[in-house]
Amino acid sequence: MYPNHGYATMIADRIRTDAYVRAIQSTVRDGSVVVEIGTGVGFFAIVAARRGAARVYAFETSPAIFVAQKIAEVNGSPPIQFIHADAKRIQLTERADVIISDLRGALPPFEAHFPTIIDARQRFLSETGVLVPKRDVLCAALVEAERHYSYNIGIWSQISDDINLEPARSLETTIPHKTVLNEGQLLSDAREWAILDYMTMDRPFVQGGLQLQATRAGTCHGIAVWFDTVLCEGVGFSNHPSRPAVIYGQTIFPFMQPFQVSAGDKVEAVFSTDVVESTHVWRWRGTTPAGEFDQCIDNTFGSLSASHALRTVSLQAVV
């Protein structure tokens, strides 16, 4: 019935929250109509109402919306209409000047994020309206992460001498892992591999390729991926490992086996993801100094083969 600690943790992340507040103050005007999708406990809806919005439609599918209503009442924010429903199932009688959301997980491709934003933009946003965020940029670098790899993947080779647990280890290498990295763990410079422009995105898929060149010697355990965001022009933040930590962290796409790299070694990679029953299924493939890799998980979990190809529709680039 009540919101979990995650809502408080997200609001307490001052880098994220302060940036969103600045974006709301920059885009919401007196008399604006605002839609917030995934309002949680209503924090940004209240910010928009205080900025002068004529009406705020705040959508939330979880019971946290009932707490949001109470918070709005004690803060005197009457222009907010809280709607306990999936935004895709509701029709509004007017168009919005601003749509606010943060439906990301550790990365922007997460659950129904893309389909929800595409639908909201098409059905709710006015011709001159804006989205917050406006775009996210996916970035990547080679990463040395011995502790993370050993704890999440290597442990399966150490548990038992009698029972072979290799299938479980193989499964772990087909799943992206959220983590927190520091800049010293990066083995290459960062490269952008996809730009998610929410004002033009028309399909809930993402695909992009890049070449990463090692800048020092080390053991490469995978590819680290994160995002930089533009909430509105001039306002945003980055969760690059060199920047102050934000709640999203970074994500490691592990290799089946770690390998040694020297400065100048190159890794070519293509990332792609598809939505299968509101879940993003990732695939990452390419070449390394140790050979080729092609990793993903069968979307029915019927196969643990890291080289098993996705059985869904062809992936489309959004850039």
C-alpha cells in the first residue's frame, strides 16, 4: 500500500532531482498543462504545480499514488489530478505543453519505457510541447572489474567440486549487471553508441555499434555502459564513472571469459535490444583480441547458450 524506500532514494539523489527541478522550472510556464508519467509520490508534479501549471495530470500505476495525493494536500497543490492507471489506457481531453518522466532503470531501455514515451508523445503532447527528458545518450568503455566479475560470475566455478554449475555461470554472462564503477577501472576512452531522441523515436528498439581502443594494459571483464541525459536544452547530467555517483549507476555487459589487453588493442561491439513482454532482451556481439563474441539470452529462458540469437523481430536503430 505504501511507497518503498526506492522513491525516497531517487528524490534524495540531489544530482538527479535538482536537474529535473531546473528542467521543470525552465519548461513549465504560467498556465501550462503538464503530464507526469510515473509520478511516484508526486514530487515533480508538485514542483510543476508551484511553477504555475494550470493543470498537472500525474500518472502512477503503483499504490504510491495515494501517498502522493496526501503529500500534495499538505503542500497545497490543487492543480494536480492524480490518476491511478497506466497512461497508455487513458485519453485526455487536452494536450500537454510539457511531459515529464523518469521511467529508466540502470539504463534507458527498461521495461515499457520506450513504448510509454512514444505513446504519450503521440497522444498527449501538443505540437509545440516538450518532453523532459529530451534525449539520452548511451556511452560505453572497456572495463576491468575483477571483484564484480568474481562475485557474480566466477563464483559459480568455485562453489562445488562435485557438481558442474557451468550452465548457471553461462547464464550470468548473458545478463547485463548493474554496478558502481570508478574511472580507474576503465580500460579505454568512452564512446557514444546510441542517441535516444524521445521527440522523434518511433520504435521501442535500440541498436548501435562502436569501436573501443584500450588505453592501458589490464584484464578486460566486459563493456561498461551508462547514459548522459539532456532533460531540456542546457540542463542535464551524466553518470560517467568519473562523475559524482547518481542512482542509476553503470551497467556491465560481461564477456564469457575475461582476457588481457594491451594499450592500442581494439574491441568492436554492436549492442541491440528488443522488447519482449515488457522486458528488454539484450544482445552484444563483436570481436576482441581473444576472438569473437555473441552473447544474449533466449527470451523464453529455454536456452542458456550465449550465442543463441534473438527470436524476435528485427531490431531497428533509433539513430
